[in-house]
Amino acid sequence: MSTLSTNTSTPRTTLTVDDYVNGVLAGNRTVLARAITLLESSSSLHEPLAQEVLRRVLPESGKAKRIGITGVPGVGKSTFIETFGTMLVGKGHKLAVLTIDPTSARSGGSILGDKTRMQKLSREPNAFIRPSPAGHNLGGVARKTREAMLLCEAAGFDIVLVETVGVGQSETALRSMVDFFLLLQLPGAGDELQAMKKGIVEMVDLMLVNKADGENRSRAELARAEQEIVVHYLESATPEWKPQVALSSGLTGDGIPQAWEVIEKFYRELEPKGIIKRRRQQQSIDWLTDLIADELHRKFYQHPAVSAQLASVKGALLQGELTPMQGAKKLLAAFSGEK
């Protein structure tokens, strides 16, 4: 197991595969950050190097607790994560926080403000916060988050938190890459729950009614009682685990140690039964399937024969001269070279 280094000195401008691998395994956070940037690059020139780095550090990954955190905007995710994360590093854990920032569909820019919003946690030597732009992926989940998580594990972090923007469909992608799924709700969240769809609640392992402090306390108690009824009648997302509902306050820290106790119990009870291992194995297969689909989609639209016919097929479709199925088959035939 590599040890986490607090050395953040700037490495050479150009890094070799060995530089990346040795830096990540030594826990050098500057090299780790650069390795994640390499993985996130859209350049075809960077992909072989990034994948070779990932392949070589892969044996040291997979040893961390993978926890997903989501909730509607305004639920207090950043404050919760800062308080939760500070508690964890205080207990001796090494924590990586991967946060997915919304990307503007118009400008392509993203906020990337999580270090600003988590100032105390970002100063902890055993914490690493990495904001990443969501890009154009469905639901705002960065495509490379899984790979960034593996790099963080190889760098010696024993807990990885992944936070989504909480826009709905991103939760499905988040569930597909973590062991434990934590949903934060607002006091009096009945309306918000309806807006988020029942399917999201069906994925949770723990639901916390957050901001349960001050004048919100009574409303939070009522919301917890309501959500306990909802969760009771839903099928659990994790075999042999019954989801729980509790209160928390990122501002005061109330309920956060108890939430960690629930997470520890989850791993303590399910790891010996192989449930988490089987979940990760299925996630790897699903990941492979998703990557194949993404790569086929990219190659399809970049194919010269498809590009040459795409405009005419779309025109014929709009004129009613082709059905969508006929148009799709024509383009697929061009892609595969069939006549």
C-alpha cells in the first residue's frame, strides 16, 4: 500500500509514464492531480498514456470505501461534505472528494468552485478535493470519474466520496460506481421528493434530512417520519441491507458521527458476505458495456461514409421519404460497408 505524501512540489513539465505511476503510488497530490487531468483530456494523443498509467496502478486500487453523495441543489452538500470529511480525517482516514461541476451547454465552462466552498477541508493534508467538469454526459456525471476514483485509491486514499450536481439522472450513474449511496433531503422535502422521482429513493442506502437545526428541527423530524414510511415499502437497492432515514446538520455537525456509524456497519455486515465485491464486479461489466457503446457512437459519427450521407438521410426523413428505421439502417450499412 502506498503512503500519502504531502509533497506538492511542482514536477517536471513533461512527465513520463514512470513519473506518473511513481508519483501516484507515492501519494504525491500534485502528480495525482495531473494524472487525473491527463485522464480527463479529450485529446487522442493523451489517451494511450493515460490508460497505461491507469493499467499500471490498477493493482493498488479497489481498497477504499466508495461513497456517493447527492441531493437537490441547496440541500447543503458542500457544507455537509466539509464537516463529514473533516471528521473522517480527524479519525485518521485519508479522504478523496471527487465533485462533479455542472458544465455550461452554451460556453462549455464550469464552476469548479468546490475548493472555495470547502476551505477548511481543502487545507487538511490528508484530504484531496478534485472538482471536475461534467461535460455533456447524461445527468452531469463526468465520464472519467470512475478512473479518477481508481487513481485516488492507488494514491493511498481509503475513502472516496463522489458528489453529483443532483440534477436527477446523474444519480443513476453515481449508483453505478459506488458501494454506498447517500441521499440528502431538505426539511419538509415532500415536494422535492416527488420532483426527484421515486426511482432515486429506491437507490439509497441512507437518507439524511439535512439542515435539521434551529427552526428547521421540527420540520426535519416530520420529514424523517414521512420518509421512513416511504423507504419501508421500497425494495432495497442493496441485498441484505435495509435503508435508514436519519437527521443531520452540516452546519452544527449533529447526526454526522451517527451517519458514519451507519456506513461502517454497512461495510462490516456486507463485505464478509461478498455483496460489495459482487456489486463492484457487476459495475466493472456495466462500465465495459458503457465504454463500448460510447466508443461505437464516436466512431459511427466520425466515419467518412456516415458523414457523407447523414445530411441527406436527415433531409429524406424530414420530407417523409424515409422512416427513422430505414434511415438508421442506411447509415449503419454505410458504417459497416454493406451495400
